[in-house]
Amino acid sequence: MPYQSNDELPPRVRDHLPQHAQDIFREAFNHAWVEYANDPRGEEVPYRIAWAAVKRRYRKIGESWVPISR
């Protein structure tokens, strides 16, 4: 199910990622949801793609997600 806003994201995403990372997650998930609509694995693929998108721009240090310096 696509997310209209960050408020709709699962708690494990919404409560741990910074706002910008949530935006990245939501946009990647929504795009993958459409792209892989017929995949029998359901939400698994969009979730993996969304987390991969976040990890390209953020990394976890301890309990915090911080932007990767470029």
C-alpha cells in the first residue's frame, strides 16, 4: 500500500529516521510498489528497495541515522 504522507509510515520507519530519510523511504517505496505490483512477494520488494534508497544517503551510527557526507 502506498503512503500518502510520512505520518502513515510504519513506526519502525517513522520513529527512527530523520524527516528527509522518511521522505526518501516513502518515495522509493511508493515507486517500487507500482513497479513491482505483480510480484508475488507483496510488500517485501518495495520495503527492501526503500531501505536501500535510505542507506545510499544515510548511515546508522549507534541508534541514530545520520546523512552520509559527500
